[in-house]
Amino acid sequence: MPWSPLRVPPTRDFPTIRRSLLFYKVFAYATGTFLLLVCLEVVLRYAFGSEIVVGGALGSVALVPPDQVHAVGGFNLSIAVLIAHGYLFLAYLVSDFVLITVMRYPITRFIAIAAGGVVPTLSFIVEARVKREVRSYLELREQQQQAAAA
């Protein structure tokens, strides 16, 4: 069931809605991609007991046990992925909030969209659905406005 706005957004807000949709789309893809990398990192750490270290004493890229990461030196890519995902998820939440605000959706819509950044691959599915719904809503409103003007 498509969500409908609580109040009808004015047509003067359509450029803002399109920019907000692009902002949301970028962070949905970035968050989804980094969530998949976090899943890979969790598997490496807990199934294989390794972290990814770049530029350490063992070579350009190495799988190192977590207790030996500091001894090897280099850049701990596993920790960097976790931190980057955290910040990207916050930006995803902000982009979600901006989109529901300009579209005048209920706050429950924010929660439904935010869940996309928590479950792996769900952000890609939610993004496609939200993009389709918002674009079709804007096209419908523009057609109605053109029909009323004619």
C-alpha cells in the first residue's frame, strides 16, 4: 500500500522534494553497501578470527588475528568499515527525515524507511520503492496541475 502524505505538499516544494529524494538515494546506497561490508567483517572476525589490515608488516593486505593487529601495524580496515557505516547510517537517518518532512509523511513512515539501514540489502529494496512512490506522486500531481490549468 503506497503511503500518502498527511498534508498535500505545495507544488513549489517539488524541486526540494526531488533534491531530498536524491540525497536519500545516495545515502541509502552508501549505507546498504557499507552494511554488507560490515556483515563481511563480522564473518571474518567471528568465523575466521581475523581482521583486515592494510599496509602492515605482513604485506599490502593481510588477515590478522584481532590480538595481533597493533603488533603488525598498518591501517585496520575492519574498524574503518564499522566507523564509516555508523556515520553513513546517521546520514541515512537524516536524509530519511528530510524526505518524510518535505513529503509530509507521518513519522511512522520514517521508522519504516529507517529499518532499511539496519537489515542487509533492505536499504536497496526500500530505496527503490520510496523512489518509485515519490516520483509517481510528483508526476500525478504535475499532471493534475496541468489538467486544471488547461
